[in-house]
Amino acid sequence: MHDQPPDFKGNKRALPSKPCVACGRPMTWRKRWARSWNEVRHCSDACRKAGAAARTA
């Protein structure tokens, strides 16, 4: 029915989070990322592009 983590009780503080690999800011779980949470590494397109630019330089 819902794709939220089983321990979610309507409290956003209970959602899992992890740091962005580019900037280090914490990213909180989003429903949109439910299927790919383990693969999510960047908090935004800007961080993703900055990380790609750093790898090629």
C-alpha cells in the first residue's frame, strides 16, 4: 500500500538519512527514492555534476 519504511509513524525525524558524497549535507529518505535508496549518492543535480567534474579533472 505505502512505500514508506516500516518504522515511519508520520514523524519525519524517524526517516533514514545519509550524507551527500559531494557536499556532505544530510539527505532524508523520500518516497521517490524508495526503490533506489541504496543507490542515491547526491542531494541534487548540482552536486552530481560537481562530483562528475571533479572525477574527470
